[in-house]
Amino acid sequence: MRRKFKKVSVTLIFALVISVFASINASAEEFKGETFDLVDENSGYKIMVPNFVEIKQVKLESEEDVFEGNVVVMEKPEKNSDGTYTIFKVITTDKSAKTLDSYPGDVLWGQMDNVNGDFSADGSFMYNLKPEVTTEAAYRFDFFVQNENGDSIFSVNELNFMFVDKAGASETVKQDAALAAPTASKVLVNGKEIAFQAYNINDNNYFKLRDLAMVVNGTDKNFEVSWDDAKNAINLESGKAYTTAGGELALSDNPISKEAKPTNSKMYLDGQEIEIVAYNIDGNNYLKLRDIAKAFNIGITWDSETNTIGIDTKIDYKEE
């Protein structure tokens, strides 16, 4: 009997963070892919997805149900020698992780298989599917982890995937795609806690440019932000009061992971063009916190015990 999934809303329940675009060797043979943190960067659980393409939002319908949400897109896997198909590799630093259990299925039509087994000594688990997947459906690969006593110690929900043929995979998206996950850290600005809609991209914290300009306004490190339509450029002016544009420090009631697209605009600091990595998320420019701090000599601190980022205009910027 097929297990039916509940209808889902337009949210990505798990926080999927692109943390390392690198290759990692598996114990038996080389296994390469893009590595994603699950839930958040401190969970101790990751998945490595081979032949990753992009993250996108889709809407699929059947006569009985509707699925609308974000999915991980990867190239359709080839069949292994044992007849299974490798979807991803689970990696954990949790020494108590013993077994993994999953009931994968089509998001519209329900359960199609059961994946279970023990973690390897190195903390990895190959998530291999028996049925062949198609390019016409979206699949959910939720799983939970148990310790040796059978207690559930970790779970991830709505881990949604779609597949494309190799010929349909976009190399441009592979190079440019980034997933932004809400930053879990607390932020203090000159000792005062302030809430930001900040994101973690490639293991770095990115803040909305105008939010940063807003919170340091009125200090010795303030700076102005303006837009030059003729040059398609962002202008930054140090030592000048910030002019509000509206929407600064706005927060989402339900922050979720979002696709971050590279900003194509040029950027000028006091009239000189500068090279800074920037992303556009929901129409707003997000920059790496340390890049902006370095440009305006703003001190940045990190307290790992309290998971707290400090932005301090009274001290100078120092490299990590």
C-alpha cells in the first residue's frame, strides 16, 4: 500500500545551505558532489548531491493533489551495479547516529520505496533508491536517524528533488546558483541586539546592504547608498549619513531558504570601482558582512559559545 504524503505549502521546511562547493572522497570509491547542511550549519548533518544543477520553485498538480515548493534539481542518476540509483550521500559528525530510515515517494502519488540501513564507521550513508526516477515528477526523500537504542535523534522533512537529463542540465546555473539559508546567529550592533533578515551563502554571512547602512548610521563609520541608473551601479560613500529608502530591517514571519542570484551591477566606493561579491535575493542586494566591514573599517567579532556576531563601529576591522 502506498503511503500518501500531505499537501505542502510554498515553504521549504528544512534549511538547505550550500556550504562547500568541493569534492570529498567516499571510503570505497570517489564520490563527488555539492555539499548541503541540513536544518542549519550546526546540525552536524549534511547531504552531498552528485551532479547538482540548481534550486528552483515548481508547481505540480494531479487530479487529487497539488505540490508547490522548492526542489533540488540534479541530473538523473545512472544505475549502479546492484541495480539501485544513488540520490545523495548523508554525512554526519553525530557519533550516536546508528541507522537511517526513509520512505521516499512521489510528492503527488505517495510512497514508492523504503530506504534504511546503518551508517558507516566514517559517519556516512549512501541514499540509494531501487525504483528508477523520472524527469516528469518531484520526489520527497525525508529521513530520520536513530541511535543504537532505537531513539529518533534527527529528522529532515520535505527534502524535495527533481531530475533532468544530462543534456538538459545548465552549466551556467551550475556555476552561478547559490542557496541562501536564514542565518541562525544572533547579531549585536555596538552591544545592542538587532534582528536582521540575513542569510548564509557558501558558509558566509550575507546582509542586506541597506540594513547595514541603516544600523551604522549616525556613527563614525556611517555610509550612504545610492543607485546610478545610467551606469547600472551601486554607489557607496563613506562618512556620509545614510538616506532611508524604506523597507530597512524588514523581517519575514517565516524565513525560508531562497535562491540567491549574483548581482550584475557594478559597485563604486567613493568614486572608485570595487570588486565585491554580491547577491540579489527578492530584489535586494546582499553583501558579505566582512566585505562591507572591511570597506568601511567596521569591527566584526564572533562568539562561538553564544553563536553571536558582533558589529562594532568603535573598533577597527581585522582579518579573520
